Amino acid sequence: MKRRFRKGNRVTISGKGRTAKWTNFKQRKGTVKSARGESVFVQWDGLKLLDEDEMSPEELKRIPGKGVPEERIMELQRAEQ
């Protein structure tokens, strides 16, 4: 099953792929800034060093019930245009 992420989704690492060895990131959470093709761009909470981290969908898992409401996402997208 292909994972789909949208702008505003709250995510954490899945422990698969390159995240399998990220022991210091186990509790780290972030927000999806954009998703294009097989790339998901994440801004990690509390990390100022990275503007966005490019990840694959397999490396992430969605945090249920968290994120930006769909109406707010649409507002943000209109404002960017």
C-alpha cells in the first residue's frame, strides 16, 4: 500500500530505510511541508539546522489525528499562489 502524505500532516520516523539507525530520532516529530512524487519534505520540530528534510514515504509514519485541518491547508495553498 502506497503511503500518501499531505502538507500539514504530522509525522514521525518509521524505523525503515535510512531511519532504521536513527536512534536519537525515535521520539522526533515533524510537519510535512510538501510532497512531490516519491519525496516528502519534513520540517522536524526543534531542529533549526534543516529547513526541510527530504524523506521517502516508507521512512515516515503519520501521527493519527494530528495536523492542520483541510480548510487551513487550502487557505495556505491559496496564499502561496
